[in-house]
Amino acid sequence: MTRLRLLLLSSFLLFISSAFADTILVRTIDELHAAAKKAQPGDSILLQNGEWNNVSIKLKCNGTKEKPIVFAAQTAGKVKITGNSQLRLGGSYIVVDGFYFTNGYAGNDPVINFRADKDNVANNCRVTNTVVDNFNNPKRMQENYWVSFYGKNNRLDHCSFKDKKNMGVLLAVILDDERSRENFHSIDHNYFGRRPALASNSGEIIRVGVSQHCQFNSNTQIIDNFFEYCDGETEIVSIKSGSNVVRGNVFKESQGSVVLRHGDNNTVENNIFLGNGKAATGGVRVINKGQWVVNNFFYKCRGVDFRSPLSVMNGIPNSPAHRYVQVTDAVIANNTFVDCTPISLCEGSDAERTLPPANTYLVNNLFYNTTDKILHNVYDKADGFSFAGNEVSTIMKQDLLNGFVRTTFSSQKNDGKLFPVSKNNSPSPALDSINRIAGSRLTKQLSTKPGFSNLALMKQIQANAFSACGAKWFQQTKNNPPAVVQTVACRTADEVYAQLSHSKPVIIELTGKTYQLTSPFIISKQVQFTTKQKTAVKIITAPMLAAFVVSGNGNLTLNNLSFDGKELKATYFISSDSAGLSSHYNLTVRNCSISNLSSLQGCKSLFYAHKSMVADSIVFRNNSFSNHTTNMISMAEEKDDKGYYNAEKIIINQNVFSNNKGELLNIYRGGNDESTLGPNLSFSNNKISNCSTVDNSALIMLTGVQVSQFVSNVFTNVNSNGTVFQFKDIVRAKHLVEKNVFERSGSITANQFVVEKGNVAK
């Protein structure tokens, strides 16, 4: 009877408590903070719909597991947090729901921080149904996170993150003291989309730990998320701590990998990597001890080297924890690779990284391929691997390592994609031993069939990514249709300025003969300049930065124009914005004739790329450049030697350079950072004649350029007493100099990364 009374009393108290929980509508930041200060378990504080500008939201309160304190948008997505704003949580059992961060930035602070201040971390808190969209600091080099995790047992779910462009990891899990270790955070059902190449390190989407804390366990769960077009750098997910799980995620057309960079005993399971044939799409890179990579599906992943679909690294003898610890006790099993580039074993082997993997099991994997002839690249001794039960398409002509067997496969279709299945049901002995301990690491034991053989599971993972990840209200937002681009005739510079002052894209037809500039033409949208005139257009300037300045979000095209630069006193004909903005730009010059730029008038370069701002593409095609006493293309202001550079793709094709005095091309990417892919240079089918530098230095200087191709160019009387090409590289690069003609021209200063073939010297 006494027990029954206690139960009735408990139920009554719970009812009374629930009855007195408040729902409060707040309209200002002061009202919000006042409500948070008074909040009791079970309370709901609603933020009124509208714009919350320049707000620093700090929520310090404590709910309970049964009755969290909820801070929600009055209508999800209708509370727009703009300007210089951020959200900080401190306390326990707080839920944030439905916020929309847009048209703003957070400065040096994280946008969302699971720590209110140094003394108040968050525990058992949740942020859900929230969006951070293009919420970038104005300047690229001003670094911050979008989300930082502190404390324990926090959750980020059903949120969307899109278009991070400034420096800094998008989401960082911090392990700086005991309050935040062994944390068991959950990062699940989120959408991470469209991070463009950062052209430097720190372009990860998720980083769990840092090198200083890599020997601690985090136990972070990264589960059931969708990563799409995440091209920031080599590492999409960077694991730098122990005992984390990456499971059930989809990585679509993302130029990077899940990298087990530091820390031990991490698990990568049941993920789908949809490269879809996109260049540089990777998979998983393995370093350190006890890593498991099991039951993943890799489809047309086309990365190489560090970005290979599977890359198992060499280590450093007696390596400190923050460098390259030897791979040992790894299990790589039951993965399927469909039309992927070769896997890379003992990757990174060099004079420092001399320890190949040891006690590493690579078993029961399936390699189906219809296009490639090579399965694996092995850069050191593979004695430390145990290979068994790996099945390979018969098209592979390479001499395979023992433990790889050519065979034919059954096949099914999944959304038009091939899903090959092994015909073999006999488990390898190695798989039997692995399954004895799989229960503590995996959702279930590995299949006896080689490869990822569960089509139903694959469909389930894809369905989750495409329909259940991210904030629903944001996914349903429709993009505006592309604007109609009008052609407008402009006879004077003032008319051009007027067209550049509004936001709509425009084609500007130059109908005048002379344009007197009082300030640069600032390009911050899609703008094309063209003309129907056959005579050269004169551009006259006083001393200024440039005639054309391409700013953030600018997309400048010069097409079918003839320019006489004799009276141009600007420092550059074209330049990027010197402010180092975070938004990218593009430049295309095609079918143009540009002549007579003069250093005597103060002009230093035809095109100058200022540091810290990044171009997705720089294209010069089918142009004539003649009679200049300036440098042509200068992209060498990045001298920090941290791997930074300022253009991802540079294409110089079918141009004529004649009678010029100055550098033709100078690109600089200093330092030994290996986390980025670019810049990527294509220089082909150009004719260069009677060109030289002032001091016989290299006409074309490449420092740290990752990939270059010089194909089918003709050099006549070019720097005859000096150097035509000079290559300087600290980290591995790929340079091809092929089928070029050098007549009465200088030499090539090459290195071990330069391949020369089919060139002709006269």
C-alpha cells in the first residue's frame, strides 16, 4: 500500500510540474536572455519570427533528461539570425530548434558553440533542425568554426550546412580538458554541402580532436549524414583522436577522404562513397593503430595518391603521436570498389616515412572494374599485410599480390549503378578470426561474401541521405530561376559604372573608342565585356589599382575585344580584390588582343592575383598579347609557405605572346602542406616569340604547383641566355612537358617530378 501511495504521489508531482511548465514568446535578445535565466525544466522559449540581427545568444540553464529546456523558432526557418551573430550553449539538457543563420558572420567565434564560456560547457544538449548557410567571415583568412563541440553527450542532428568559404574547419570536436573527453557526441542526420576548394589547409568538414590531444579517446559518433560536393581539402572527415565511429554516411562527389589521421581504434563502417567519376574523389586514408575499415561501398572514386579510394600510409620510426604513427593491427574487410582508381598501399613512402604497415588485414574485399588495368600501387614492402579472399575483375592485367584472385561477378542495379556481388560464400580463415572480436566494434559480424553484399542496406543508407538528412524546411526551399542576362551598350566609362552598380548579371557591349576611368571597374557579379568594333578600345587611367578588379562572387569575361594599354597608368590591367575576401571569383579572357602595357606608365602586370583570395578558374584562351614591358600573369603574392595558393584551375591555351619584356607566368604555392590538390595548370598550344625577362630569370616560374601540363607549345627566341621553365617543389607534384618546340630558346630547370618527352630543341 505504501508503494502504491508513493507511485501516486510521484505521478501527481510530475503532473503538477508539467502543468506549470511555461511557453514564452520572446521578441528581443534581452527578453531571450531574461527568459533563459529564469527557465525551468520543461519550459519552451519561442523566438518570434523575423530577423535577429547582430545578436550574441548565450543560453545558460539546466533542464533534465525528461524535461529539457527548449529554445525554438516560432516557425522553423523563420527566425533569421543575421549580421555579426553567434549561439553559445552552457548547462545541460538544452534543445535549440529551427534557427536559420544567413546573411552574416561570426567573426573569430564559432557560429554554434557548445560552450557558453570557459567555465560553462554544454552536456546532454541538442541543436536540431537548424541551418547555417554561407555564414562566412568577409575575409578568407579570418578563421573560425561553424560548430564547436565541448562537454559530453551533445547532439547535432537534422541540420544543414552549406557554402563555408573562409578558413577553418566547419565542425570541430574539442578535447582540450577532461570535461570534453570520452564525450560520446552524436553528429547524425545532417547535410553538409558544397564546400568549395579552400586552396589551403583547414578546409575539413568535420575534425575530431587535434594533434595535441590525439592520444585521448573521443568516442564521437558520426552517423547517417550526407556529405555532398565537399571539396575543401584532402580531408573531409579528419579523425585526430581515438575510438570514434564513422558509420552509415553518404559522400557524394566530394574531393577528399575520411582520414584516420591520429588516434587509434577508430571504425569506418557501412558508408557509401559516390565519386561518380569526379576527379580527386577519395575514400578512406589509414594511419595509426587498430583502425577498422569495413563494409563500405566505393563507386567510381577517381582520386589518386592521398586521395585514393583506399590509402594505407607509411609511418615514421619512433614517430611522435602528432606525426605519422605506423599502421598496425588494422582491419580492412568486406569493402566493394566499383570502377575506382587503384588503391594505394604504403602511401607516402619517402626518406622520413619509412615504416610500412604491419599486422594489417586486407581481406574479403571486392574490386570490380571495367576501365582500369591496375588494382594497386605499392610504394614499399607489403610484408606486413595479410591478404586473403580479395576478388578482382578479370580485366586487371597487373601482377597481383597473393591473396587477390581474378574472378567474374554477379551483378544487380541500384538506381542505375552497378552493384556487383561475389559468387563465393566461403569465408576466409582471416575473416573467421576477425569476426570473433567484431561484436565489440561493428553493428554485426561481417558477411561471408566478399565485398559490401547487402543491397537492402545500401538502399536504406542512400534513402536516409537523400530524404532524412538536413533541416526539412530548408531542403524544400526552391532556388530562384537564373536571371536573364541582358546586353547593354555602353559608350562611356560612366555608363559602364552604372551597369556595374546593380546586382543583375550583364553583358556590356563597348561601343565607344576611349574609356577614361576615374576608378576601377569593380566586378562582383557575372559580367561579360564584348564589342562589335574592329578597332582597338583605349583605356586611359590615372594611377590606381587596376582597370578591372574582380571582387568576391565576381565572374569576369573579356570576349572578342582589342585593347590598347598605352595610356593605362593603373598598376595592373586586371587584378583580384586586394581585400582577400572569402567569396571566390572567376576570370576568363578569350578572343582578345591586348597590347602596349608599359612599366614606364606604372603598369606592372597584365593580371595580378592578390594573396588570400581564391579563383575557381583563371582562363586565357585564343588571345594575342604583344609589345608589353610588364609581367603577364602574376600569381606569386602568397609567400606564407603554408601551402596557400590563389587559383584552383589555371588554363592558358592557344594564345600568342610576342615581343614582351617581363615574366610570362609566375605561380607560388610555398611550404610542405599535403592537404590540398592545386593549383592545377594547363599550358598548351601557345606560341611564344621574342619574349624575355629583364634579368634572364625564368620566363615561367612554378613554385609548389601540384599539377602542370605544358603540351604542344612553340617557343621561338625566348630567354635565349636564360631559363624558359623553372620548377621548384617541396612536396610531391606531377609536371608534364611534352611535344614542345624550343627554337633559339633557353633551358628548363626541372626536378624529379618533371616528365619530359617528345620535346624538340632547335
